[in-house]
Amino acid sequence: MEPALPLGGRISGPRLAVMLGSWRQGGSRQGAVDLAAAIELQVLDGQLPLGTRLPAERELADALGASRTLIGGALDRLRENGFVASRRGAGSWIAAPGRRRREPVAPAGGDLIDFTHASSPAIPGLIGAVDVARRELAGHLAGHGYQERGLPGLRERIAQRYTERGLPTTPAQVMVTNGAHHAFVLALRMLAGPGDRVLVEQPTYPNALEAIRAAHAIPVPVALDPTGERGWDIAGVDAVLRQASPRFGYLVVDFQNPTGLRLDAEGRERLGAVLSRARTPVVVDETLVELDLEGDPLQGPPPLAAFAGDLVICVGSASKSHWGGLRLGWIRASEDLLGRLVSARYAVDLGSPVFEQVIFTELLLRDEGWAALARRREELRRNRDALAAAVREYLPDWTFTLPKGGLSLWCRMPEPVSSRLAVAAAGHGVQITPGSRFGVHGGLERWLRLPFSLPPETINEAVRRLSAAEAAVRGTPRSLDAPVA
């Protein structure tokens, strides 16, 4: 059976040459092996997503200054290893190598440090808001309790926050949901069906990928560059929009999960123009926008909707800023689109819990609530710096870009061992999520997301254990009591 045609965009020869850098390691006879290994590494790192069309042999040979014989040999090797598929008349493209992923198994006992969840405990002041909400609830008990759009007071506060951030919004443009993920699933059900393509970042939030697959839609990735100044490949987004024609996109432009990157205002303007030309709707996940660790969230770049208008569906959540147990989120969209989302919601649920909405409204109304959120940002900044210091001490050959917000550090390891490390780490008493979980088709084996939502002393101990696990994976056992020089 011939391989199926790809869904991704095409990479040019010159661009691939820049990405590969100094790929030659041996002599001329070793050239095909070196080139194949360099391309494999880019696939495993997620920089060449599944479905990316490769340049023709002649174009690639010219760009790399290599012979077509060498290029052909490298492609043959990549096909043998399952990294490239080809079809006569259609060229070659990146394929999945078909390796099985192993999930870590936690050891027995209560000493396990959970380094998988990027989320914090409840914000201080929550109990006080609950006490006030108990009294406020009495005014709602005479009604039927179904609020498919959400309580008017809460929608007004959410709309006001968008306006303060530079995106004029009315309560009629806001619907309260059961978390940002619930909001995304509602939009997904309305915008895409089985077989439809959805543009996503690579890497991205794993639960969004699972939701897309559950809807039998197809995620089409555009690789981020975690080491770049801006990170987002807007030209690559433009290419995928033109070549793959996705029904909509899912993006996280504020402290992106897992990379921590934030797209600046100039980049948002360019991205908004690209989306507007293609008339492609996009769901923008703003779950982490309030966790700006270097400045005031109101002074950050305007929401992407300020540049792409009604094409953007903003989703947000109280889970990262206040507490995941509230299970409240929201959608901000045009009134017309929101009306369609409300109609689609009836197939899923009939509204969000009233009591939790009263609690969250109280938190947003109180000055003490905003002061508590400011203290949370200060606490997370200390945690972030403690994590960065621990990684530099115990894992000095790991690299990362210090994020200016969010909840996690995206670390690059010297070897592609992320999945193996996740298995080994559980045996050392720390549970981590392998980088492959953040890739559309796996890969990202040189990467690992480390959250900084735990206290500094717990973070330090977790990284200490992770250092020992990594040493075991690499075959150089290290005592937990011996810090890395």
C-alpha cells in the first residue's frame, strides 16, 4: 500500500539548510548518514512536524552544497527508519517513526513528587469569598438556576477585564463555561468535524490535542522555536493556512504551554493579518495571561482579537490564576458567534454551577482578590527563579529560556531521552511528563516541561532526584547527596 499524502506545509531547501546547521560530522562517505541523522534529530525535536513536505532532491542538494547522490542516500536511510515517506509524483514528506511510547509508572508510597501538573493551590482569600458568596446565593435560590451564558455580574467583570487589556468587550460577548478546556471543546464541536484539519503549535497543550483527536479531526502542526526571539513561525502559519486549509486554529500566544513564550504586539499584528487574509477562525487560549511575572498584565500586548477581530475566539480560565477546583472558564467572541456557541452547548450541558460563579464574581470584585493575585505572581516568580537555579546546579548541561510568565520551564536536554527519563524518574520518586506528550505525533525527545508551581524546597528536591534519574538513564549513576559541579 502506498503511503497517504501529507497534510502539512512545505519547507524550502534554504530554510531546511539553516535549520540543519553544521550537519556534517564525518568524511564524504559518511555524508548521507550525517544528513539523515541531522534530519532525524529535527523530527525528534518537533521542528519538522509530521507531514512537512521536503524540498526536491535537486533543490536540497543546491541548498546544502551536496551531491544528489548524497541526498538520495540520506532519504533512503530516512525511509528505512520510517522518518520519511515518499510517493512517485508527490515527493517526500516527514512521517512518524512508529515507536511505541512508554508512560511512567509511579512507585508505591507517598513520597512521590508530582512534577506533571502546572497548577497552584487555591489563592489566598478564597474562603472569605466563599463566606460572602453563601449570603449572596440566597438571592439566586428563587430562580431555576440554569444560566447557559453565565451570571450577568460575572460576565460584566470578565468583559471589563478584556476592555482594560485593550479589547473593548460587552457582557453580551461573554459566556461562562466549566473551564477553558470546556470552552475549547465547545468551539471545536461547532467549528470542526471528522476529517477536518486544525492548525496547532508544536509543541502545544496535550489535552487540546486529545480533544481534537476525540472529535476525529486532524491536528496540523507549525513548529515553534523556543530559542528564537519571537518563537512563532508566522510564515509557516501562512503556508499551512494556504496549503492545508485548516477549518480553524488553536493557539496560545501568552506564556505558551509548554514553552512559556509570549508573542509581542508586532507579531500579533502580523499573525492577525495572516489569519484575516485566510479568513480562518482561531481559538486563542488565554489561561495564563494573568500570570505575567515581569509586569502588570494590563500593560502587556493586546489580545490577538484586537488584530484579527471576530475571527478570534478567546477562551480563559480561573484555574491557573485562582484555583483549578473552581472549574470556571469563559469564551469571548462576537455576539453572533456566541449565539451559535450557546445553541451548540445544549448538546453538552445546560450551564455552569451558580455557586462557583458567585464565588468567582466576589473574587473579581474585591480589591483583596486582586492583591492576592499580585502576591501569587510574586510567589511564582520566586518559584521560577528557584527552579532555574536548581536546574543550573544539578543539570548544568540542560538549557532553557527563562519565561517571563506562566507556570513552567521548557528545558532542552543534551540527549533525546525524555520518555526514558520519565520512566526512570518515577523510580526516583518524581513524576514528570515526557516531551513527546506535547507533540502532535510524539517526538520532542530532547525536551521536558518542568512546572514551578510547587514551593522552592520541593522544587529543589524534585530536580535533585531528576538529576539522579537522568544520570542513571545516561549510564553514569550519581548519588542524590552529591550536587553536580
